[in-house]
Amino acid sequence: MRSRSITSLVPLLAPVHILILSVIVLPSIYVVWLSLNASSFGQEPTFVGLRNYIDTISDPAFRSALWNTVVLVVVAVHVELVIGLGMALLFASGLPFRRVLLVAVLAPYAVSEVIAVVMWRFLFDPDVGPVTQALLSLGLPTLDWSFEPSHAMILIALLTIWLHLPFTFIILYAARLAIPADLYEAARIDGATPWQAFRRVTLPLLGPAVIVALLFRYIFAFRIFSEVWLLTQGGPARSTEVVAVYLYQEAFSYNAFGSAAATAWIMVLASLLLASGYVFILRRQVAANAR
């Protein structure tokens, strides 16, 4: 009877499996095959084994792009986490006009990345940008991001934080609202200060949500492309290039499809290693909280 019921479900599940096979599995296998070959326009693929991976890892431009990606990910994700956690605690404390402010906080997530970059390019224009003019009037340093690589990296980090802060905020805010108010009442009766209640109640119970937010944001931030490409295109002199932009350049500027495929799989493997580490930490934390 059970085998018959499973057999009857096969026609219903087949379209999903066909979709996954055609959209994910087969393209992934093709990219693996391509990464093991030297290939370009008008050139027959030539099997080269792992040479594309070795050449990519030993390429100074790739190592520079990887370093820029790591810096952006570490800085942007952790600053975003601190700001998102502070905002979540502020909203959960009974902030006035909370519904209106919630819409304002979530608004950047509804903005197209292209529109966001165009808007930020205008705001921080070195000559006529409103933010630049305001900083000059206050006697503060401006971001000369079109010529200074470090300023460009700062602007990219600020842009990606602004764009993706709603994602981190909404996860932490939902987790904070799920904490029973009785725990805070018991902590208050026991004489706990607000800081002690945060350390002993809020932070441990928000731990799984923090790990989930960090996991997804690390993976998303590691693939950052639009903000960098639309803002600086990796310049000046490839100084702000990240791994995704390096991949794009290899594939569509230099037509080195084998190197681009190898770069793509290096990104996938790095994301999987990062995700496995966070999943392990999350499982340990959830198991500890369940005791």
C-alpha cells in the first residue's frame, strides 16, 4: 500500500525534479566540465585538468579581488549586524510611530540595486553631490571615491549596508518579538539591570537568529557584484574589484570561459565551507538551548 502511494506521487513530483535538473544540476555539471577546459570564442575546448584553478588562484588580480571581497564582507556584514540588532531592540522597546518607521526601515530592500547605485552616485558626487556639499560646509572630509580606492571601498560598504540592512533587521526583530515577556519580568524581579537582562536573556535567545542572519548575509555579500560594477566597475585600475567582478571580466571581457568557470566554482566551494561552519555552530547552539 505504501509503495503504491509513493508511485502515485511520482507524476506529481516529476515536474519539480525536471525543473531542478534543467535549471541547477545540468548547468552545474556543464560549468564543472568547462572549468577543466581551456575555452574561448572560436576555439575548441581543450582539456587542461586543474590548470584553470591553479592559474586563477595564482593570479595576483584574483588574490586582490579576493582580499577586497573579504574586507567588504567582514566589515559590511558585522557593521550591518550591530546596527540591525540595535534597531531591533529599539523597535521592540515600544518605539513611538513604530509602524511608520518600520516602513521607512524596510524601504531600501524594495529599491532596485541599479536605482540605488544611481541615487548614491548623485548623493556622493565629488563635485555637486548633496552629501559632499554638506560635508564640505561642515568642514568634514569627503569621499573622493572616483579616484581614491579606499574611499571607493568605503562607499561600496556603506551602499551594501544600506541596501541589505532590512534583511538583517527583520530577522532579528522577529526573533526578539518571539522572546516571552515573562523572562524579562522574572529578570527584573531578580534585580537584573537592563545590561544584565540583555546579556543573560536577550543575547542567548537571539543566538540562532544572529547565526542565520550572518550565514545568509555572508553568502550574499560574498557574491557582491551590482554595487561594485555599477559604481566603479572595479576601478580605478582594478583596485576595487571583487571576485564576482573578476569572474565577469574573465568571462565577458577576456572571453576566458575556463578561468571564469573555475572562479565560479571557487566561489561556490568557499560559500559551502562558510555555510557548513555556520550550520555547525547553529546546530550546537540550538541543541544547547534545548537542554
